[in-house]
Amino acid sequence: MKRYLDAADNAARAAGELLRKSFQHPQRVNSALAHDIKLEIDVQAQELITKLLLEEFPEHALYGEEGIVGDQSSEHQWVVDPLDGTVNYFYGIPHFCVSIALRFRGEIMVGVTYDPIREEMWRGQKGEAPKLNGEIFHVSDRADLAEAVISVGLSKTGTTIEAGLPVLQRMIHRARKCRLLGSAALDMAYVACGRFDAYIEQGISLWDIAAGWLLIETAGGIVDLRPREDMKDKYSVVASNGLIDLKL
């Protein structure tokens, strides 16, 4: 398992270096929607990750935001978001990351989240305590919602925005603070290491939260992930330290 974890770490750092070098430089936009942007650098980062991982593990498959590679029925499937926080990246906001997880027979076994600006690497492995830059971390011990910091994502479609707004309104009144930072993978990592107490999102993709899911659970928290029946390959997620009553 350590070989997989080290490979994910290496690929995330390589993609992170690519992103860091290109940050705050003009970007080629592949597509622009009302609430999202796709950049050429997203594709380049995933191609680099794919090359590094599948050269080492050619029998594996890769399922990523920028496309799939290999036989998706393979027992080993890498789940990749090469740049989570693309809009932040495009606007010069230094809050984005690379997220890589490995599923074996559908179960997440390894996950890394790398913030190339802060040079923070979260590493998780099934059955072991996760580490941030080599130091073991765990979820927060706050149990009172009035003392909590909650991240509420509003996703990218009108449907999920409308679903998320009432949640945000309730949390604003009940929690100490709410945050909308624009990177689901970092939100999950922040819950895992106790910076946030919970993260709530109404429409998210597996590649956004796969690594963070493992990080949170190995750090002592809980993740409630449910498929959305009205949106293909999208999920609603409630991730928390497992102590706080969100009163949802």
C-alpha cells in the first residue's frame, strides 16, 4: 500500500509544481459556463498525473475530471482531480489543490491532497492515521454548533445552488462562521485536520472528495455521501468531525 501512497504523493507534487509555475500567468480557457471555467492547465495536469501513475501501474485505470483512461472495470482505479479550485486559480486566488485517490474493488484505500501554494500535503491510507507534512492529524473535538466553522459549497448548477442556499442560511445563524472557499478537496482536508468542523455540499463529483473522504474517516470523522437521483454521477455530501449535531 505504501507504494501506491508514494506514487500518489509523487504525482500530486509533480502536478502541483506545474500549477505553481503557471499560477498568475495568462491561462487558456477551454470552456466557460455560468458558474464554472475549464482551463487547458487542468488537462495538462491530469495528463501528467496519468503518465506518472499508469507508467508505474499500467494495469490500473484512471477516472478523472478531465477524462478516463484504461479499463474502468479494473480492480484498481485512480480517482483524480488535477486542479480543484479552477475558478480560484483563474482569478489568481491562491486556494486550490491536486486530489488523488486509489480505489480497490470500489473501496478507497489511498488518498492525497496537495496544496502547492502552501506546500501542504495530506496523506491517508486505509487503516492508518493520516499525516499532514509528516505529522499525524485528527478531526476537531468541537461538539457545539455555535462554536463551529462550517464550509457550505454551492456547486455549479442552478439546481444545486438553490438546494444549498437554505442550508447556508441555517448554518449562518447557528454556527460561529460559514466559509465558501471554492475547493471541495481542500474543504474535506480542512475538516480532516480540524480547521473546519464540517463541510456540506449538494452536488459534488467523486473526484472532488474521494481523497478527502479517506482523510476524514482515518482522522476520526464521518462522511455521509449520497448519490443524487436527479444528477448523473453527482453526490450530496455531509462531512464532519462526527461530534457536532448539524441539525440538518
